[in-house]
Amino acid sequence: MSSICIACGMPMEDAEDHAGGDIAKTYCRYCAREDGTMQSYPEKLANYAGWLISTQGLDPTVAHGQAEAILRALPAWRDVAASGGPYRRAT
């Protein structure tokens, strides 16, 4: 039972990898909010960039750019990419 999270690309090999342990969910536990719903694009982008900073020591601007590039290729965010964004952080 291996699948890929539609929102971050993480392999989901076991039930506990899926949001809420529910194998019917197409997104992983890291892309779920506490209530089990999937994070929004801005939430996921911020979390993914933060993960890149903490695990790879990237500069925040670089991490944000890399997170954008990765996320826009994933099924959950293709509509966001097709509409042209919102890929830039609000200042």
C-alpha cells in the first residue's frame, strides 16, 4: 500500500503515514491540520520552507523558492500553479 502525498510528495507506505491514519486520505500526516483537513497552500508553503531551513540549513529566501518549485509540481497545487500563483510571500 504505497502512495505519494498529493501535497508534499512524501511516500506513504503505512496507514499511519496518511492523515489521521486513514488510508483513504491522499495527503500525509504532515500536510494535515489538527482537525484532519489538508493544509492550505500558504500553510504548506510556510511549513515546507521551514522544514528546508531546519533540516538543510537553507537561507529563508532560498528555502521559500525551493519549496515553491517543489509544491507547484504536485497534484494538490497544480490549480494554484495554473492560475499563476500566489507564489510570493506577502511582505
